Amino acid sequence: MKRFSWFNATSLTLGFVFLYMPMIILVIYSFNASKLVTVWAGFSTKWYVELFHNEDFLAAAVVTLKVAVVSSTFATVLGTMAAYVLVRQGRFHGRTLFSGMIYAPLVMPEVITGLSLLLLFIGIGLDRGIVTIILAHTTFAMCYVSVVVSSRLTTFDHSLEEAALDLGCSPFEAFRLVTLPIIAPAIISGWLLAFTLSLDDLVIASFTSGPSATTLPIKIFSAVRLGVSPEINALSTIMIGIVTVGVVSASLITKRAAVKRARDEQSAERS
Amino acid sequence: MASAPRSSGIKHASTAFAPWEDPDAKPLIQFKNVTKKFGDFTAIDDLTIDIYQREFFALLGPSGCGKTTLMRMLAGFENPTRGQILLGGQDIVAVPPNKRPVNMMFQSYALFPHLSVWDNIAFGLRRDKLDQDKIEERVAEMLRLTRLEQFAKRKPHQISGGQRQRVALARSLAKAPKLLLLDEPLGALDKKLRNETQFELMDIQEKTGTTFVIVTHDQEEAMTVASRVAVMDHGKMIQVDTPAGIYEAPNSVYVADFIGDVNIVEGNATVQGDRVHISFAEGADPIITAFDQPISDGQRVSYAIRPEKISVDREPLADRANHVRGKIEDIGYLGDVSTYHVRLPSGGLISALMTNSRRLARRDFTWDDEVWLSWTDTAGVLLTK
Amino acid sequence: MRRLILIAVPYLWLVALFLIPFLIVLKISLSDVALARPPYFPQLDLAEGWAGIKAFLSELDFENFVFLSTDDLYWKAYLSSLQIAVVSTLLTLLVAYPIAYAMARAADEWRPTLLMLVILPFWTSFLIRVYSWMGILSTEGVLNRFLMWTGIISEPLILLNTKIAVYIGIVYTYLPFMILPIYSALEKLDESLLEAAEDLGCSRLQAFWLITFPLSRNGIVAGCFLVFIPAIGEFVIPSLLGGSGTLMIGKVLWEEFFSNRDWPVASAVAIILLLILIIPIILFQRNEQKAREAGR
């Protein structure tokens, strides 16, 4: 019997109120007709209309999406390779340095990562813009991807790869036909993580972006520095909405798959 | 009983399947002075062995004895540190696993979870670039052999453990390998299913004529399925013989103790004609036994006798060479048989096994009864190792 | 050959875009500020060969670090960052533990949903989550209006642009990082251990202190590091919620770089920030290592 008491119920309720209240308030105030965020002046969608007419925001959103798609794809490829090297390739010269370089960016303060990349780009004379942001995001996101993928690879039954070799696959075929399809969910979540990190990033993008390319977080940051703005509330609401739909549907899909799998396994044992 | 061809008894009839006794027979697999080290750890220690075509060869031993390493060297997943491994006379050490005519059934089955039963079985055939209809024909044959026809479209998680085991077998047999390696093939099944599957495995081995090498830690399983059993310990072969040979004529205390129940008595030997007398306790009559190895007087020896070779009676049996008096300390009732633990006056404990041919109420002995244990002079084995 | 490519590609990428940039920071932190572009001196001139390298090395010095240690702005910023990180880590632990505990004790069919609800904010923009508190904490904000409406206070509290706001911001944004490791430690806890403890004479509270709490230690330690390490170098939260009065080292670095354009000093600040972080990072790795070994 689980010990579920009023104490647990209270902490859960208060905890989730704390986690969600600020976002709910933000969503509510995005429909406020008044420009003064603190006064409720009736329901209106005018901030959304204004947002969609704000060329600056739209341009920044396009840049952000481009950066996120490209950098998360690169990061997924590189991160998966790195994970495979770490988990499967055994010892080689400089392995310690390699795993250090994978884990260090995860704990490195963003200000330092951003600063160091900026100094590099200036040093080699690379003009700052969308390319430099992509390079920067790929680098730090690949480390996250490699952590996600390598944690899947370590629980991966090594004998599956051996079975593929035993049945006549070359090592590369074994990876393509067996390993890759099985770790695909981890690679996809790695990609999603990289994508979100890139969408989200303010600090590193601020260091590595130039006048030619501004991302949405940079725009938002410079707008909200001056105070609360209803347009940003509207933008936030849209972003929160997309994430919520995404996360909730992903969790429903995995839950349904898990239920189906459990049912299959049960009926298999009975037959 | 559908069974792999195999000999029974210590001396083999000439018609029995026993290529290892034929000096002209060419072994399929030869290990020549193979040593495998993992860092400082020696997994296989200067091991030499021949395995013949159509054999069902069992590698038996506790975990860490090197049996899995031996098998993985055959599959090509490990390379020997020293020595040669020959398959059909050719050194295969340099051949990668995907180029060897050897297939393996993995302990975890290693079924590809994203592929159906049919695709799992076809996996190896596809690698050989066979024609589609050839593949279909062969997969159908394998499904028939393993009675999996109606599960062809299912994924591995949609079938039971026993069915998964058969898919793994079908997949590894599909390429018609010269040699099939089975790593604890029945380890994941429950006892009842395991017994059924053992006979099925022997049946399939006979039908396909493939050479099987099985790794197991379950001595009963090894005894049931194998034509020969190799008992391993610390990277060395202790004894290689038929199941009956291993059981009835163990060559060491280790083997005697590892296979089945056994009473081990230590004592000093005295040769008296064609028999050896072993005095094992002050004031007790010596044990009289036949022997087949040179023994010197006063040598310290071990004597191994199986419980079922010892008879428990009120009076000593006149036709047996050995008699010992003792008191019943414990009775283990197992239904078909009972084990009697008899305490000797010298303090030693001997277990004896009697068939319960009568119902419980009419059984002869109970706790603390004084009884006589009797056995012949050929029932036990004299061991010097 | 394939193996070589497989290793070389991510390896070289990280050397080029992580290791080398880091070495550049190290180098610039030892250089002098100059009115040039790039605004620091000396420049390494490889064309002059070995003599160039020697000349370059002789120009490097610890001047920037000496400067940092003499100007108490930096001392204060480092100490204040440490203090804010420690306090907010402890606050996060206090908030997270009951939530994680209640989640682990919730019915099986509820747990995936609860877990999703904790993870969801993590996928939401960090910036937006911090921003959402600006509207709540301001003098005219939702919280003050609510408190005045209930009559608890008569004058609005000044919350925004104070350390309190920074604490709230850190607790709020890093809460999932604390909940998840504690939850996964508590979830593994065998219920029969508590029953055994009670059977042996513990009260429920004693059973919690003697069994549950020690067994969730690994999760607590992991969670604390996951909050503490990023909190020290935090930039967004102090700049949006902390106002000009809150000193944090991430913010100082940003300002040195963007406002004062003093690259050598910014680099030196970065190096010292890293030195401060090395100890908790190593401790964290040790803890993870131990947890992994214990898990086997």
C-alpha cells in the first residue's frame, strides 16, 4: 500500500501551482487589451496581431528556426558518432581528453562558452552571423546529444551487434541495420533536445551573433530588459503552446506504445 | 525418444557414433595449445581439443571457467593470445566473425527487436545476397522445423520465451552453418520447458546433421543432450568424455564432485593383488576397490562413490565386498527416491540413495536406526587427483 | 579506416570549437588591453617562428588577475555569486524534496503524468520562464496586488530587482533539475524497508529520517550540484530579476565584455569562474561515478 497522505497531496498541489502559475498568468495577460500589463482591461487578441506584423520578430524567428534545425541536425550526427566512439570503440589515444571535451561543455557556464567561441571566431577572422551561431550551437548541443545517445547505447544489448556480425554483416552494416534502428528513439530525443537548446539559447547566441543575424531570444531579451511587454507575452504564449502540445502528445504516444507493448507481452506469454 | 546419436556406457560399441575413438577420423574443429589472456587474467590456459563433425559437444563448468571465452573464440568475437584454431583443417583465427561458416545462438537470444520473426530468420540469408525465393523457401523450412509458422509476422516481444528461443535457433540454423554454437540456450526457460526443449534440440541436431557446441553450467542439461562433455575449470579441460564416462569414471575429485552427488572418502592405499584397500579411519574395515592406474602402497588417495551405488539394509549384503555399519541421521524423501544420511562410527557421513518401491507406511527405516551400507568393489572410483 | 574517421570527426570538431577557444581565453586573460582590433596585446606572430613565440610568451603576465584581486568589485561579485548559488540551491532542495517524495509515493498510474508535468517546463524557454516572474514580482505586479487584496499587506513589497527575486528565479527555473534525481532515488526505494523499520519499532517520522532520507542522499547530492553549478555562472536571472544592485559574476563578465570591451579582464574573470567551478564539478563527477558503481 502506498502511503499517500494529505501531506503529499498538499506538496504536489503547491509544487505544481508554483511551477505553472507564472506561465498561466503570462498566458492570461497576453489576452489583456490594456498595454499596462498590470491592469485587466478586457479580452483582446490585438497583441498577437501586432506580433505578426512585427517584421523584426518574424525575421528573428526565421533565423532562430534555421539555426535550430541546422545545428541540431549537425549536433545529432556528431553527437551520435561521439557516443558510439565513447561506448563502443574501446580505448584509443586521447580518449580521456575526448570524454572530457564531451562532458565539460555540459557544466561550463554559458558565458564562458560564448566568450571563448567569440574569441575564436575573431581570431580566425570569421564574420559573425548565422554561420557562427550554428557552429556554436552545434558544438554545445552535440555534447547533450552524445550523453542521451550514449546512455541508450550502454543499456543496449551488445550481443545484438554480435548476432548481426555472426549472421554475416560487416561492422558498418551491423550498425546500419541493427544498432541504428534500435537506438533511433534516443537519437530523435537527442535531436529534439538539441533543437530546444538552440531555440532557447540567449547567452551563447549573443556572443556569437553579428548584426546580420539576430535570434528570437536576443530580441526577447532586449525587449524585456526594459520591462514587461504585452507583445512578448503573446509570443511567450505561442511558444508555451507549441511546447505543451509537443510534450503532451509525445508522452501520450509513448504511453500508448508502452500499454500496447505490455498487452502484447502478456498475451504472448499466455498463448 | 528422439535422440542424437550417442554412445552409452564406458566402453563403446563399434556401431555407436564415436569418431573420437577412430584414429582416422578428421576433426572438424581443432584447438591447438590455445591460450587467451585478458590483461593479467588467463581465461584459457594452453588448451588443446578436437571436436568432430555431427557431434553434440557440451562445454560444462562453473561461471568464469573459460567456456564462454572458448565459444566466443570459435565465433570470432575473441582472438586467442597464442595458439591455433582450425576449422576443417584451416586456421580461422584471422577470419572475422561475419566471414566464418559458424553461427551462434546467444544466451540473451539477441533477437532484433525491430524485425519480425520472419525477418529475423531471413537476416543472415539476406547478407548472403540470396535470391528472394531461395530466402523464402529457406525461412519457411526453418519455421517448419521450429514449429513457428503461425508466428512469422510477430515481433519478438509478441511471442513467449519458449518461442523466442526457437526463433533464435531457427535464425542461427538458417544459414546452414558447419558449426552451431549455443550459449546457455535453455538458461532463460523454466524447468519444464527446458526438459521438453532439450529433446527438441537433440531432434533438430539429428535432422540437420549440424555440429553443435553448447555452453552450459547445468550438468543435467549437458548430460542429456551431449555426445561428449568437456568439464572445464580455470581455463583448462579437466575431462572430456561421454556423459556416462564422465559420470561413472570421473578422472578427478573435481569432476566427480561437479557432476551429480558423490561421497568422497580420503585414505591411504595398499595394493592387494588386483584390488586396492583404502584405510580411511582407525578401526574401520578398509574400502576395497578395483583400480586402473598405478598406485603405490601408502599413497594418499580419494575414493568416490555415488549414493545410488550404496545399498541400505538391516544386515550386510553377503555378495558385496564393502560393508559399513552406521546410524541414520537424516532422511530426505523426494518421492521416487529417498536419500539416507548415515553417520559412521568414525564420524564420517555417507549418503545413500534408495528407490521407494514400497509405499510410505511400509518403509523399513527411520531416524536413528542402525543400518548396514553395502557396495561392490567396482561401484566406486579410485582417484589420485 | 572507418574507425579512424568515426573517432576523428567529433574529436577534431571538439578540439577546434571547444579546446582551442578555451586556450584562447586562457591566453587573452594573460594579455594586456590595447586600443586596437582585436583589442588586446600581444598578438602571436607565427611568421617570426620561434623568436616570435618567445617574444609573445615574454609579454604574457598575470596583470589582469592582479587587477581582479585588487578591485573589490570582483571579490564582491564572486562572493555574492557563491552566496546566491548556495542559498538558492538549499531553497530549491527544500521546495523539491516534498514534491519528489509525493511523486514517488503517488499511485503507479499517476506517475508518468506527474513526471511529464515536471519535465514540461524544462522544454519551455528558459528566458520566458524567467520573464514570467517580472510581471508577478513588480511593485504593480500580480503578487503585490493579490497580497494587498487579501489585506496581508497595505504597502506593495519591493521584490523585483532584489536578491529575493533572484532566489525565486533560480529556484523556479532549476526546480526540475532537483526534483528528477531525488525522485529517481526515492522511486527505487523498496517500500518494505519502511515496513521493516516500523516493524522494528520506528515511528513514521523516524523511519523517514533513518531510512528514506539516507537512501535518497545520492539523488540529493546530484540535484544540488545540478542546481549549484549553473547557478554560479548564471546571467539571465540576475539581469532580468536582480536589477543593477545584484552582483553576479556571469553578469560582470558580460558587462566587461560588451560594455567595457575589456577582453583581457573578461577572460581573466572567466578563468577564475572556472577555477571556482572545478571543485564542485569534480565532486559531482565523483558522486555520479559512485552512484553508477553502486547501481551495478
